[in-house]
Amino acid sequence: MNEAKAAVRERVWDALRDGKLARFPGAHGRIPNVSGAEAAAERLRGTDVWQRARTLKCNPDAAQWPVRQRALEDGKTVYMAVPRLAEEAPFVLLDPEHLADTPRKASSIKGASRSGRTVAVEDLEPVDLVVTGCVAVDEHGARLGKGGGFSDLEFAVASEAGLVAPDTPVVTTVHEQQIVPVGDIPVTDHDVRLDLVVTADRVVTCTREARHPGRIDWDALTEEKITAIPLLGRLRPTS
């Protein structure tokens, strides 16, 4: 399965590179920051799930920077994961009422350190919307990240803490070239599936079965990853 996933990633990264659709520093090895990201964020802004949301959790990648910016402009509270969950308090709280800079600057990784404050999982409030970065997606809601497993881990941690419910909408913004045929992305029952895929041109409402509550799969985590993420050291079962 891992080889199949890697092949899909490489295919999408190659297509973005060949089409000159990925901005600096390129597509490979990351959640690609694609052309049209701002237009996709604007289209997401017009959806019902966005209008209803007051608090959202968003990935820290540049691809979703326009989403974080618009959330702050619209008065929404943003919880942004610290890259690679590398801090003891692994989320940054951005309160639209207390920003040191403009929403554009405050929603960047660098600006968030000025305008936001790091918070522990137990200090987060339940969120109304989850925004995740993707390398590839399909129209049934299957998704692929860049392969590090951090997005699924964020979701599992938030779910176990009661911050994300099984019916909390999960959305992404991507380029059309990142949408692959249904069936190309290998999935398991416990993979986090998307509710909406948003591009600069359209909104895809995904069909999916009821989502399982997120759980940390300790057997799938290496000692190296557990050591690198302080939160996991605190949450790790002792027995």
C-alpha cells in the first residue's frame, strides 16, 4: 500500500512541476503551494460549511495560507498546528480580535509567532471545521498527504481530546491536477476522508460513509517519531 501511495504522490508532483503549477520551492516532498490557491480559498469562503464555522483547525502549509488569512478576515478563530507537532504546546491560537499584524501576515508561519500563542491540546476549544493540506485527492474524499503522517496524527489527537467530532466537516483546497481518479488512492477504514474538495473552479462534495472517531495508532508510530513529538510522550499509554 505504501508503494502505491508513493507512486500517486510522485505522479501528482511530476504533473505540477511539468505544468509549472507549483510555486517556490516546488512540489516534490511537500504539500504543494499551487497557483490558484487564493481563488480556491475564495471559493471555499462561499460554502455553507465555511459560513457556519466560527472556529477552525488548519494545517500550517503555505498552500492553505490564503484559507487561514480569510478565516481571520471573517472573524474566525484559527488553531494552526505547529509544523511537525514539534513543540510541547503543538498548536498556535490565532484570535482575530488580538492580532499584532494584518490577517495576511498573522496567518503566515512566521507571523503566527507574533500574533498567536501556543496552546496545549487540553486548552483548545472544539472546532467547527477542519482544513487539511493534500498532495492528492479523489472525488469520493480519499486523500494523500506528503507521507509523514502528521495530518492524520493531528486529527487523531484532536479527536481523542473531543475537539473534532465524527461529523465535523473536513475540507481541502487543491489544484485540479491534484484530483486523481477514484480508486487510485489506497484507503483503509480508519483513514480520514474529506467532505469537500475545493479548487479555483469548483466545489466537489464527496460521498463517504460515517467517519470513525480518530484514534492514535500507537503500533504504527516509530520510537523516533514519538521522541520527536513531546505530546506523544505525554499521551503514550504506560501499560
